[in-house]
Amino acid sequence: MTPGARIQSSIELLDSILQTWQGEKRLPADKIIDHFFKSRRFIGSKDRAAIGELVYWCLRHKASLEWWLENKLAGDIHSRAIVLTALLLRGETDAGNLHIMSQDSKHAFPRLSSQEAERYKKLEKLKSQHDGFLHLQNEAPSHIRLNYPQWLEPQLRLAFGGDFDAAAAALNEQAHTDLRVNTLKTTREALMKQLAAEGYELYPTPVSDIGLRLTKRAPIFTSPAFKAGHFEVQDEGSQLVAALVSAKPGMKVIDFCAGTGGKTLAIAAQMENKGRILAWDSSAKRLGQIKERLRRAGVDNVQVHVLEHENDQFIKRHKDSADRVLVDAPCSGTGTWRRNPDLKWRFTPKDLEEVVAVQQRILQSAARLVRPGGQLVYATCSLLPCENQGQIEQFLKNISNFEVVPVDKIWDKARPESSGASAPYLSLTPHQDGVDGFFAAVLERRP
């Protein structure tokens, strides 16, 4: 594709996302993007990557871009203006080149109007005078400057304290691609050599001793090592949460909210494929993805079951029987904003109220499964105290026969400087730990 055609496709894709969000159901951006590219098979892989990266950048900085258009450029807020403003603010082009690119093919975006041309010249001048757009927008409110929903500010400030600006800024960065080595089939050292021979650039993750991190994005799913089940793509933070389950060979473990099975697979490797894992979820579609992953990984100690809801009668059959129960609870996903920036703008106060209530019900139900002396691990990929510490405090008020086990009593892989190493809970953040935001608490049932 020509540069102009690539820009036009970016405009069309962003418009598709924003138009879809006008409806009652705000679909995830990745689903809309997947449909967009499937309906345009002529767009090659490199062009898809460039278009997707630009659109995600626009979503990450949506509040700032709209602020620029409204307050500095007096322009209408629409997809074309957002994409072109993003290109200029990122320093990838200038107003003159935009005019040239608009004429480089019949598929390019329509040429700039005289009003647009003047607007973007003004933008270039403002940017040069203030050493980039970040310095100029310091006059904007925090939620605009740092690109987060204003209604979440009290919870985010409570979570980050004095690190607020650095923590919020880190949520606008692009996340790493981490791999979890499948120790049932290989070792970290062997996999690293194998992937290096295939041309991938990577290094060991700083904390997880079964993780590797790509130095740059690459089509890792085409690797023969992936097809052979030697690794799964999994953020280092997620690997550490799975490690907190501390599952041993021969145990009975229940993954209460298994989703597509990422942590189930990690736990199976911990257990050396010995013992029993019950992978449950209320979504048959999510659970349907586990079977192929289990086959590829060589895991055969997992039983899958779809729950109707968190109080399904099926749950009672396993009361007081599990050595470990993992509740990777549905949540706001604020810890994954680097990967899913659209969540910032799709998630509502009503959604948060509903998910907090669901988390409480799931915790209460899952607690019934833990045998005396067993452990319940509660985890979220949220940064919000109301979904994390607040839920544990409420749980302990309601159920008196559980107590918190400090994570450093279980997890001996932490660096001394890790934010979760000496706290009662595991609390990982992008700005401190370089991973997705995660919270985890270990609760032990008294004998």
C-alpha cells in the first residue's frame, strides 16, 4: 500500500471503532479490527501491522488528541482529524507531506482543504515552539494529559499515591510481548537458543524464571517452536500470578475463572502433568479454546466444565476438596490498558459497579471449594483498590475461617526491589515492574 492508502485505511478503521461505540454495545477494538482486516484481504501483513499500531496509538491518546483538536486547532473531532493530528504530533510527517501523500494513489485519503492545511501548519508551529506536544499540553487537566477516564481518577490516585503521574503515563506505553516456556517440553535455555536460531531477538524476563521477552514485536505464532507447544504467549505478570498458586504434583486444583486457559496451562506445568486440574468458566466460547492449547502443550490432567453462573449446583460436588483454588476474577482490566487501550473508553461506572458485585459473589462461592489447610488465590488484572484490597477486606469480614498469607512466604522468585516482595499482597504495575497491572492475594483456610 502507498502511505496515503495506509493512512486512509487507518482513518476508516478508527471510524469503524468509534461508530460502533456509538451503539449500546461497545465491542472490543480487537474484534472490530479483526473483522476490518478479514473483509479487506488485500491488505498485507506489514500494512496491517502499521495500520493497527497507528489506530491503537490514537486510542491510547484519544483524550489528548481530542483536546488538541478542540482547544488548539478549533477543528471538528472526527476520525480523519484524529489520525492526521496523531501523525503530526508523532513527528512522522508534516503538513506539506500530508498534501503530497493525499495524491499518491486513488486509494489515498482526500487531499487537505485549505482550512485543514492552515490548521496543521499552526499545529507544527505550536509543537516546535514548545518542544513537542507533551510539553504544550501540560496546561491540560491530568485526565487529558495522561489519557484516562476522569471518573476513575479517585481510585487511580488511591492506587498510585505519589507515583500517580509516572504510573498513569506508563499505562500509555506499548506492552512487551512475553513468552512462558512450557517446561513439560523444554527449558528456557533450550527455547531461547531455538528461537534465536529462527531469527527472534529475545532475553529472559527479569523476574519469572520461565519467561522470555521479545525485544521487538514479531509474528511469533508462526514459529515452529510455538506449533510444537514449547511456549505460550503470556505476560510476565500473569506468569507470576500463576506461580503464587504454588501447585504441586498430585494436587487437586480448581481454576474457577479459567477463560481461555493461560493460567491453567501454567499450573499444569507446575504440577508436571500430575494430579487434577478442573478448569471452569461461564463462557463456553472462552473454554472452547482450551482444548487445542492443551493438546499442543501436551497437557492431559485438565478437565473442562462450563458453569451456568457462579453458584451453579455443579460446584457443590467439589465442596471442601481442593488443595488450591484460583479465582482470576472478571474485572475492569485497568492493568491491561497498555494492550487494550480501548478499555479506558468502553468501561463505565455502571460496569465497575456490576463487576465488583460479581467478584464478591465468585469469591464467596469459590471459598466453599477449599479444603481445610488449602489456599484460595484471588487475582485481577486491575489497578483499582475497590477490586483488589477492598474485595479481600470485605471477604474476610464475611468469612472468618480464612487468613491472608503474605506473598513473600510463598513466592521466592521476587527481586528485592519488586513492589510485591514484602507486602501481604502481590501488586504489580507497568511503571514499577514493566508488566501488566496485576493484583493477587493468597488466602488460606484454617484447619
